[in-house]
Amino acid sequence: MVFPLEQLVQYNDNIYEITVAASTRAYQLAKVNDPEIEKNHDKVVCLAARQLFTNKVHYRIEKNS
């Protein structure tokens, strides 16, 4: 699967936030060697971005006090 570029272009929120979330999620997937990567023949970043855009994975910003 390719990077969900169309969804990225249509994204109306903070692009920096979604980029950081995708990067963090990609790191998590790679670290645990998630079987979904191999099953779908995806690049880790593409899979992470798709998970975020399809709301399979959610993120939140933590405020430092």
C-alpha cells in the first residue's frame, strides 16, 4: 500500500501534529515488529499514517505542567 497522500492533502487540522503522531506510531510498530506490516507488505510509516487517518489509532497531545 502506498502512503495515503489524498487523505493527507484533505487533512484540515494541524499537519505537524499528525506528522509527529505518524512518526511515533511508526516507531512503535517497528519496535514490536507488528505482523500487520508483513501481512500488508507496507512500509512502516505508510501503515502508521493509514492507521491514523482511518481512526484505527488515536493520539492525544499531553500537556507538560
